[in-house]
Amino acid sequence: MNERIYTPTEINRLARDLLEAHYDGIWVRGEVTESTHHSSGHLYLSVRDERAVLRIVQFRGVRPISYVPQIGEQVDAYGTVTIYPEGGRYQLRARAIRPAGDGDLKQRLAALKAKLELEGLFSPERKRKLPPYPRRVGVVTSPRGAALRDIVTVAERRWPLVDLYLFPVRVQGEGAEAEISRGIEDAGRFHHEVGLDLIIVGRGGGPQEDLAAFNTEGVARAIFASPIPVVSAVGHEVDWTIADLVADLRAPTPSAAVEMALPLLAEALAWVREQMRQARGALLAPLERSEIALRRVLARRVFRTPVRALLAPLDRLDTALKRRPFRDPFALASARGDRLGQLLRRRAFRVPFAPVEVREQRLDHLVDRLALVLRPRLMATQARADQAIARLEGASPLGILTRGYSLTLRPDGRTLRRAAEVSEGERIETLLAEGRLRSRVEEVVTDEPGTEAQPA
């Protein structure tokens, strides 16, 4: 008979060793009746079934605990059955706690993801770019959720030119999958009627089970079949849903979806102003270069003193008109005939043994023929010369002088148009039809508005 006497602490430790040796790495499922997340970071739970209650403790470990079950939830806890020696209560020291059935859900999601990925629903090549300046946007979400208010608020602030079209659906619970799928399809049909630019589908944040509708095959295929780009805006930052993987663009929140899909009005206006500035510069630069070239040409002397520039050509024309061909074209023809006669009288053109009368007749005949040939040409030349002279005289500023007018020049050669352009004592030059006059200004009289001109 063993008469050793054990203390309560020793008994509890023996029981702890036995339990931990035989019940390590087991799963326990139950309904949460108590839940305390201590300030130290440890989590204390009580779970029950129809007959018993079990204490569960999860220590903080290296990282803070991310999942804190609420009272009434069904949870699965994985760990080791042990006894707390000081209190004598046995409990489950958990290493992981998750919602009940979460493992089955992850397996189903993994299988669905693999199936859709194999069919090409997640392919990056099929994802479409969003239009840069949307005009009409469809929104598939709950009409009573905060997501809709966030979308409207951000859209009005960023791009007030957009029109939002709501397709109300339930985003969680029974029937949510069918309503979301139908809402996306309705938006696609509405696009063919009014021309939607894109669709935003999503909801606000929540626990993983509330996002179940966005992890369904029906919603995934509706997004894939959409005729226009789809933005997934499910309010969760960490995990990705099936809808996120199929959509053309994934946004972490509904507000972020609007910021990613709609431009900022101020930035768009700044871009338009910059484009207008560049276009204006491209259009005006050639004109400015042409203006500079024109100013250089106008600055030449010929444009500063046009009258003097015309005097030299007119002098040359006058000299040409005084030449003999223009004075008497028929005399020129006669002189040419005389020279031809002299040439024909040379010995080289004489006919041996021909009588003198015959040679004279031939000479007269040749002279007459020459006159007949040259006379029309000379007359035509004279007519063209007369026309050219008439045009030159009509275009010449000096042509006006022959009608009794005069042209007054300043000392620098510029034409004098107003009396105020000269001063008393300044020398001026007056061009007449024949000759020039140089004089000095004795008095300058200007005609002021409302007064009569006074004689100089």
C-alpha cells in the first residue's frame, strides 16, 4: 500500500501531464458563451454543447490575436487539453481559433478558384482598361448601405459630371448571390440602351461570412460576362474575394473604387489648359516668325523711301524711250534696207554678164519684200511698247505730277503728308512734273478739328 500523500498542486500537475500527453493537437467545436479579450492580449472563452462547458484560452504569442469570437458564435478551436494547476480547472490551450466550418469553406473556395482560373476567368489578358472620363456609371449595391453614400459623396467631389445609376440588390444573406448576379446583368442590358461606361459592384466591410455572396460562382460569371468594365469594391483590405479576381479592377473599399474610376475635375481642367497652351503656341509660332520676317523686309530702304526707289527705274525708262527705235521705227527699217542694199551691191552678190537694170530690179524687189516682212513686226513692237509705257505711267507716282500735282519730300527722303511732320526752318524738296524745287519752311500751319485752315 502506497502511503505517499500528494498535495493538490501535485495532483493537478500529474493530471496535466497525462492530459497533455494523450490529448495534444485536437479540435473542439462549441457555442461561445463567454468571450474576453484581455488587455494583455490573451483571449479567454467558454464554449458549450448540449450538456457541458469547456474553458479555452489562447495566449497572445508572437502576433496579436486577429479573430475574437462573439457570444453565440460557433467556433472550432485547435490545441491541447491541459489543467491549470493553481485553480484545478482543466481547459483547452488553443493555438488557433476560427469560425465553425471555416475549413470546409476554405476548401470549397479553393476548389472554385481553381476551376474558374482553369477556365480563364482570372486571366490578366482579358481585363479591360477603365475609360479615362466616364459619363455614366452603374452601381450594384444595397440602397441602404453606407457603401452607396460613400460612392455618391466621392463622385460629387471628384467628378460632378458623372451620372450614377443604382441597381439595388442585397449584398449578404440568403438570395444575395442571385440578386447581385442579376444586378450586374441588368446593368449590362442598360448599357446597350443608354451607354454605361463601367460598373461598380460591392459593399462595405464586415466579417468574412458577410462577404460570402462575393465568393460565389454566379457572381463571378456575371462579372465575366459583363459587356463593360467592372470594378469590384468589396470593403475589405486583407483577403481577396472571387469577385476581386474576376473583375477588371479591384478596389479595397467603395470610396477607393470611385477614386480609381473617376478623374479629379481640377486635374482634368489643368490638363485641358495645358493642351490649349501648347496648341496656341504651335499655331502662333509660325505667325510670329512670319511677322518678324515681314518687319525686316519693311525696314529696308526701298520701303522707307518708295519715291526715290522709283526715280532710278523711271530715269532708265526715259532714256530708253529717247532711243532711235522708239523715235522712228520706220526710219530704222529704212536704214536696215539701205544697209541691205549696200550689201547686195557688193561684188560677191553680182551676177556675171547680168545687165545693170536686172540687178537693180532684183534689189528693189528684195527691199520691198523686206519692208513687207518688217513693217508688221515693227508695228506690233511699237504697240507693245506703247502699252508698257502707258501702264508704267499709270502706275508711276510721278504720273500724277503731269496733272498739276506735286510731291513734297522731307530731308530724309520720306514723303511729307502732314504739316506737323516738319518744323520751321527745315528744308524740304518738291517734285514737279518737270524739275524739282528746294525750299525752306517759314511757317507751319496745322488744321485743328473745329477750326478753318488759315493760309500760310
